[in-house]
Amino acid sequence: MKKNRMIPVLLLRNGWLVQSKGFQRYQNLGNPVWSVKRLSEWASDELIYIDISSDDKHDLRRDDIGHPNRQSFLEIIEDVSKETFMPITVGGRIRTLKDIEMRLSLGADKITINTQALEDPPFIGQAAKEFGSQCMVVSVDVLQDSGNYQVLSHGGTRVMNEDPVAWALEAQERGAGELFINSVDRDGMQNGYDIELLQKISSAVSIPVIACGGVGKWEHFAEAFDQTQVDAVAAANIFHYMDQSVFHAKKFLFKKEYNVRPPDLISI
Amino acid sequence: MEKIRSLLPVEELEAEVLEKGKPILGICVGMQVLADRGMEFGEHRGLGWIPGVVQRLECSGYPLPHVGWNDIKIVKSTPLLKGLDTVKDFYFVHSFAMQTEERGQVFATADYGGEFDCVVNRGNIFGVQFHPEKSQKAGLRLVQNFLEVAQ
């Protein structure tokens, strides 16, 4: 039987890993490559790695750590994929088939698109035909306000439509292999997933759904598995401030007999 | 297959693998192309090195693609799966799988709402549907096993 996945999300902004709140405020977390190495050692099931820079200027500004100062996101991806032994999904600023091809050739296993899919829905199908649905993750940023939903593009800054379920179904129809659902209003708030939204989407589609946004404690992962049909739970901030966080999170779920892989630590 | 023929020297590969017996390990689609035929985006010819057809997974309503860590059931012992009796979750990401004609060439299956073949072997030709290069400890062990077989 297949296990449910737990997926750390890393956000990269101009060369630095950052913590995000409400898609607006960012706090620096450090070097992208070292964090990936740690997450790999804690036996993460997968990794989602998103470039949220508004331009392609990357500067690690650290020459003292014996690591080259990488200037572009692609160079960083190449370094990251050398450090890991787990599947990586790469997203951010993907506009063309060439963008996808470059990321896959540098070691990404899957790519995720948001703005490009909303602006040009047939692109989902073109990419799925070229690279296979299995590597096409459509990312959906959803803002909830008094029970009304909006689907956002351009890093949470533009409203594209008001029906996340209809958009999820369209993305599936066009060839998306997975959906990565982010609750913008819960980003960095630690108040748990938007269970209602996740339940609506995960019961409507037949492709795997990855939940993201709002995790503040391990119980929130359990809630998503208890109350929705999501296939995977993702989180960013909670994994970055504790040693062996992924190991502890998995241990929490594994002990309660959730369908996850046993916690493990790997030195490769 | 057309794309493979345009990118790879298939005749040379066939000479190395089929005539000289060089060991080869096909991963994911690399396993699927070993079959005679595939049904993704219409019917296409494969290499035909291991008799079988690649069909869409039948998974009784579970989400497709099949993405994530799935345990495998070893149905026949092979040096490729040595030491993997206990740690056997592997990372899969696919919607199609090979239906092997000769059951004797199937060494492991996986269950995802229905069983499918995930480790095949015919002589020096091996195929795995999952990704050993992404499967952490179990994956490393399998790669190490293949290298030992290949020596």
C-alpha cells in the first residue's frame, strides 16, 4: 500500500531561504543548500522548492562557508539536487516548456506552476504531453475571506477567479498530475489547514492533492488526514526551527498509526 | 520510442545488451520501454527486450498518477533485491505500468488498489518501475546490488 507523504517546503528569495507570512513578510533562514541536506538526512518523503524572487538575482553573500556564491536559481537547483536523495519538486517563475526542461535536466523530478497555468490553461496540457502528467504539479494559491474564496496568481497579488474547486477540476482535466493547494490567508499563521477548502477539492478531483498553509503543530497534519482526502501534507515554517523536525513529525503520526513511512535518519 | 531512437543509438545499445550481454537497469519509463508495446498517448512500439505491454494502472479509484512511497512484494528472489526483505518502501511516480507476459520474469509487484509488476528481469536486463535513485536507503541498496550483479 502507498503511504501518505509529508513534504517540507522551502522558499527561496534572491538566494536566501526565507520564512513567509501572508505571502508578504519574509524572514531570513539561511543557506538553501545546507537546509536541503538536513531535510534529506531526516528522510523527508519529498521536497518542494520554490523560487519566490521577483527577479533572478541570487546572492548567498557568504564566502566563508566553503560553498560557491551562486548567482542564479538554476545553479542553486543543480547544487540542491546533488545534495539530496529524495524527490524534488521545483517551482517559481516557470513560463515556458524550456523553463521546465531546464529544471528537469538539472535534477528536479517534478515542477510546479501557478501563474502560467492560470494565464494560459492549455499550457498545462502542452507540458503534460511533453514531460508527462506525473511531473506536472499545478499550484493553487487560495485566499479565504469570510467564507468566500479567491484563486490568486503572481505570488498572491492578483485575483484570477473565485472558484478553487472548478479551477482544480480544470487543471486535472488539462493534464495536471498533482495539485498543491496553498492557503494564502493561513500562510505563517500556525492556525491549521483550511480543512473545508481541502475537503472540497480533494473530494472533487481524482489526482493527488498536497495540502499547505497554516501548520503550527503536528496535530494539524493528523487533522488533514482525518478530515480530508488529501494524499500529502506539506508545510514550510514548522520544519525550519527544530532539529530533526521531519523525523519528529513522522514519529508523531507513525505512533498514532497513520499511514506514513516510519521515521528514519539517514547519513549518506 | 521515436524520440528514443532520435536521441539514443538504439542499434549500438542492442548490440551491447542483447549480443554482448552487458547488464542494464531500466528505471520507471526506462523499465516501460523494455516492453513490446505501450499504450500511453496511443499505441507505440517499445524495445521489446522483455515481452509485455504497458497499460494505464488499474487502481480502483485511488488517485492517479501513483505518486509516493509504496512497499513492494517480492515474489521471487533475485540478487537485485538482496537485503530488501524488511526495508522495502520505494518512491513511485507514474500512471502506467508494464504487464509482463512471462510471469517468471516478474520478481516483485506492488499493490495500489490493484497489483502491478514493479521489478522485472530477463538475463542481463533489469527493470524497476520505482525510482531507486530517489528511494533513500532502500534505493541505495538496490543500486549497490545492481552494481554487484553487473560485475
